[in-house]
Amino acid sequence: MRKRLLTIVFSIVFVWLVSWSIYDFIFSSNKTDENQLVSDHIERPVSETNSDENVEEIEQETLIQKDIVGLEIGNTAPDFKLATLDGGEAALSDYLGSPVMLNFWATWCPPCRAEMPDMERFYQDTEIEVLAVNLLEAERTIDDVDQFVDEYELTFPILLDEIIEVAMIYEIQPIPTTFMIDSEGTIQFKSIGPLTYDQMIEVLDNIN
């Protein structure tokens, strides 16, 4: 009986070993084929005959990169349209051809109050366009904005972000936040916190 049991056990082990050997052979062959497929798809060195084509492709990719709409330096600033305090409308794209100072602010913000006189002076002394986007949803009433503009004798356009839509697009958190945008619509500078008149002039000089 014991001899018969040993024979059965030996037979099972033998069959398992044979099965494993067959499986391992098949798996190794498949893995070799897969590696060959991966190798076939690896980019090969560029020959001298098509080097000029690759240079053109790289240049094209660079141009595309410059046209990316985003919030980083070198990106195209996201376009938007908002109502203005005087009852009109203004879009960022309306000002293509001129440098733009895009500022996000609110009347209850002390740094915004400190910055506003310098912004008005900057607007008067240069050819830059100033777009001051007020976070209207964060104000008590629109009358507060009117009174603020009168108090500081502001003459640049005041845009009203009534539902904080544009502020969300520009990922505004602390205010004031300022973007300096060149005449082609490209972001050249970003500042979180108030800017002085001298700082505004320095940034504009670097843009020009």
C-alpha cells in the first residue's frame, strides 16, 4: 500500500515538473517577443539626412508652447469679458497691442487700498492699460465700489467680477494679485501683494 502511495506521489510531482517546464518555456518565448516589440518602437538616432526636419519640428513645438493659455510666465493670459462699473463691457483681448496691468482687488483689502494711488499714478504716467478687476461677490454692495473709486479718484477701467468667475480662472487667492501682460497677450510678470510705483515702472521697462 505504501509503495503504491509513493508511486502516485512521484507521478504527481513528475507531471507538475513537466507542466512547469512547458509553461516556463512558453512564457520566456512570449517575453522575448514582447521585448523585441518594445525594442522595435524605440526611437533610433536621427540621420544626417533628416536633421533639418527635426530642427523645424523643435521650432514648431516651441511656437506651440508659447501659445499655451495658462497662468505661468510665458503663457498666453486667459481671455475673459466682464461688465464695467460705468455700465459697459471689457474683454482682455480688446487690449491686444498694448501692455496691460491686470489687477484683482476689493475695497475692504488694506494692501489694495495702499496700492491704488500708485496704480493711478502709473496709469497716468505711462501708456499701459490698467484693468482693475473687483471681486464684487466679496463686497457688501456695488455702492462700496463706487465710493472707493470716487475716494481714490481712479480713472482706469473697473471691471466687476460678479460671481468670482474670472478670479477662479486666474486662481486668485490673496489679493491684490497683479499680472503684467505684454502687447501680444503673454504674461511677463506676476505679483501677489501690493506693488509700489517704482516696482510697476521697473516691470514695465523690462516688458518693453
